Amino acid sequence: MEGLNIHPEVAELYPELLEIRRGFHKNPELLFELPKTSAFIIEYLQSLNIEVHTEVGKIGVVGVIRGEGPCILLRADMDALPIEELKESDYKSSNPGAMHACGHDAHMAMLLVAAKVISRHRDKVKGSIKFMFQPAEEGGHGARFMRDDPLYPILDSEPRVDEVYAIHVEPQMKSGDFFCSDKFSSSCCDDFSIEIHGKGGHGSAPFLCIDPVVIASELVLALQTIVPRNINTKYQSVISVCSIKAGETYNAIPDSCILLGTIRTYEKEVREQIIQRATEICEGLGIANNTKITFKIDPGYGAIINDPKCIEKSVDTFKKVSPNAVRYMGYPMYGEDFSYLTDVRPGCFIGLGCNPGERGAVLHSPNFNIDERAMMIGSSWFIQLINDQLCSNEDLI
Ligand SMILES: [Zn+2]
Ligand SMILES: [Zn+2]
């Protein structure tokens, strides 16, 4: 943590940053059910005399600082995961079956403290800022609900947003380092389900049945040929069958078999090609086995595509806060609904190194943890973004 340029007011507010993060950590809430979390954020922003919009995208919160000039949106997510926390601490989850295992508690704390510092100096800001606190990042499309809210569409309502930025904790990298991809910051995630309509019967008489277990076995292997044999090797993609359910006992061939899985891609064409091949394989294998196989896709989040100019700004700004930072690149295979914003506005999504030096402290683990000091880097990055883009050199926050 040496050699960093933490904003002095953030350093002073470190106890508050900790208290806010730990408060959220102790009281995790899921998807759109965020009464305590959103109430805390509303009250905090109001105490800063920031204009607040509530119930955006069901329960999202937006703080607005208005000024003449461009408008920048800074985003944090509010929801936790349906995971039982194993890690012991005096701020361990008090809500059984829910845990902030993806660091959204830290995201909220970093953005709130940044809002506090920026709001103290709002007269210096030549432009507008929207502080976005979204629900349901973990699978609920919360960002889309806020983007498409008919009463307050977060990007298009005045002041209209020009650029969007977000930061996500990355406990695999050490504090001070960061991740910033040169293009994709997350993948396109589609879930699928397949139903094989077989014909059940006695396990000793398979010739009288259409055995969905044998068909499922063929199908899993056939699906695995799509990526290596149909997709151009210059593209990264994955198709995984993660669940197979059929039958109850050892001597009865079941009537049907259900398979569940996920497809991860970056480019639209690759996504379409994999879905088309999977559909064809299901149809073909159905015909070959004299039965029907239905393939259903449940479209998930698109890939975040970082804007080249916003990447440059994000990297420059991060290096001002952490001059010795190592920048990690590459295309992650996880999903993130910040893509609903980068689909329609230039933006950038970066990862904040925060390795706590503990085994198993990875994202979505019941032992998830972070080096909390790294939150000072995240808050300072938000402030530095505003300094670099909305403040003149003589008038910095
Ligand atoms: Zn997550
Ligand atoms: Zn997350």
C-alpha cells in the first residue's frame, strides 16, 4: 500500500469507509429486495445535500450533482448473493443464506465516500455526475431496469449521461494493481435448458424404450464439439453442460432427461453460431433417436465492451492514484450487467486489486474477503476521474 496517492479526504474518511462497508456486509440483501440497503444510501446522499432519485428500476437509487458540461455516471451495485457465509468476523452476515460475496458492499462504500468528498467541492465541478446504485446485478438485470425505467431512464433523463464508469473488486490481484481489458470486460452469458423426450420402461428391456440417458450422453459429447470444431480458433468461447437430471432408480429407464448449461462468448456472431449449432445438434440427435429434443435459450447479460477513449482515461487516472500499478488485461468469462450501459454509452469497467492474503477469498466464495484498505484506492479513482474530466487544473477537488 506504499507509494499511493490516496485522496487526503478519503484517507481521513477511512474509518467511515470501513464502517459503511462492514454495515452492508453484516446486512446483505438479495436482488430487488433491498429495503435496508437502499434506505441507508438514500439517507447518506441526502445528508450530503445531493439530489436523490429513488425507486429507479424498482429500487435503484441515483444521486445527481448538476453543473454545466458533460455528465459522467459512476456505478455501484447493491445486491448480495444467496450464499451462507463461512468466514468469521464481527461483521459476519447476520442474514442467513445471504452474503456479500461479490464485494458489492465495498462498491457501495467506495462510491458513497467518493460522493461525500466530491459533494464538498461541487462548485469546482464543470459538469454533472450521476451516482448510480443499482439492484439485482447478480442475475436480475438490475442495470437494465434502471436504464429503461419509464419515469427516470438513468442515462437519458436530464442531465443526459455522456460516459459510464464502474469498478469491481478483484481479490486475486494485490492491492494497488488493477485490471483493465483493452476491449471486453465481461462475457456474454446465456443459460440453456434441453429436454429429451424419451420413452420410459423396464431397465431390462431397452428395446421397448427410447432411453433419454443414452441420448443425453451422446448429446453432451456432441455439444462439446461445437467450440473446437465449428468456431474459428481466434475467438474465445465456452459451452458447458452443468446439470443432468433423469431417473429415480436403478432398474427403470426414465421418460425424459433435462440438461442445464451455460454458453459464454464475446462476439454476437459467435454467440449466434453456437446457439444455432446447439439447436441443430438437438434436432439431428432427436431425429436419429426417433424422438424430440427441445433446446431453450435463456438470454443473459451481453459482454461489456470498453470504449478506447474511456479505457485511456481510466488507466491514466488509476496510475495517478497508484503510480506503480501493474495493469492486468485479458477477457474475463464472467457476466456483468454493466453491459446494459456500455451497450449504449461509451464507458469502462475496471477491476480493483484487493488481495487479502487468504486462501479461498475469491469472488462468490463463502470465504470471500478483501483487503479493505484497497477501498481507499477505489474512492480516490472515482474522485480522480472527476478531477481529470470535469475540473480545471487550477481548481481540483
Ligand atoms: Zn458476482
Ligand atoms: Zn459483482
